[in-house]
Amino acid sequence: MIYVVGDGIAGLSAAISLRESGREVTVITKELRGGSSYISKGGVAAATSSDDTPQLHAQDTIMVGDGLCDEEAVRYFTSEGPAVIEELTRWGFEFDGDLRLEGGHSRRRVHHKPMRLAGH
Ligand SMILES: Cc1cc2nc3c(=O)[nH]c(=O)nc-3n(C[C@H](O)[C@H](O)[C@H](O)COP(=O)(O)OP(=O)(O)OC[C@H]3O[C@@H](n4cnc5c(N)ncnc54)[C@H](O)[C@@H]3O)c2cc1C
């Protein structure tokens, strides 16, 4: 049995991947619907459109980072982005399909999912 601590995006991604590889998994968390993932209402940037590339995404990020970026980390995350969107979609996460153009990006690449929170 593998115990995963936390039911945010990191914990649940790990738990689903482990389960898919045949492991027994138990998720332990401090508070149901606690943590940042549940309240995060922004989006996930990834170069998935036909006029975009991970290289361009990295270039935009490094430019607006103005010298503060770890360029190796930027290149890693931007190159992994499209596969992550594909994986989340395969797991049933329904992005709304409307790629947004947001600050610092030269292409429409921010994937959103409308969140419904109690009282919102
Ligand atoms: C308001 C807001 C907006 C954001 N918008 C964006 C955005 O637009 N795009 C983006 O990419 N990121 C955004 N983020 C950041 C993003 O939400 C986080 O980087 C991401 O959710 C972190 O995921 P996580 O699984 O690592 O942590 P969390 O989702 O915080 O999960 C941590 C988990 O650990 C559990 N836990 C904590 N302590 C204990 C303990 N002692 N014992 C057991 N369990 C424990 C918690 O209950 C929770 O389940 C936003 C964050 C906030 C707060």
C-alpha cells in the first residue's frame, strides 16, 4: 500500500498514476477540499494550439521573467505542458476548450475549467 498525503493536484495525480500502474493507494488529507488546487480559479498554460510551440512558450516566459527564471526549469515545464493537458483530459478533467490569451503570452495557451464553488 502506498500512502499519498494531500488531495490537491499533486497528490491526486500521483495517486491516479500509481493506481494505473497497479499499486494499491490510499490518499490521506488534512481537510477535504482544502489546499490551493480547490480554490485555484486561473488556468494552466500549455502550448497546444497549432500556431504554438513549447519553445515559443519558454521564450515568452523567459522574456517576462526578466532574468529571474531558472531557464532549465522553464524549458522542462513548457515542454511537459501539452502532455500534462492530454493526461488531465484522459483522466476526465474537462477544460472548457477556449484557450485564453493572458499576460506575458504571445499565443492563446491558457486552458481553463469553470469552477463551481459553494456560495460562488
Ligand atoms: C487563489 C489561487 C489561485 C491560483 N491560480 C493558479 C492558476 O491560475 N494557475 C496555476 O497554475 N496555479 C494557480 N495557483 C497555484 C496552484 O493552485 C497550486 O500551485 C497547486 O494547486 C498546488 O497543488 P498541490 O497539490 O501541490 O497543493 P494543494 O492543492 O495545496 O494540496 C495540498 C494538500 O495537502 C493537504 N495537507 C496539507 N497539510 C497536510 C497535513 N499536515 N496532513 C495531511 N494533509 C495535508 C491539504 O489538505 C491539500 O489536500 C493558484 C493558487 C491559489 C491559492
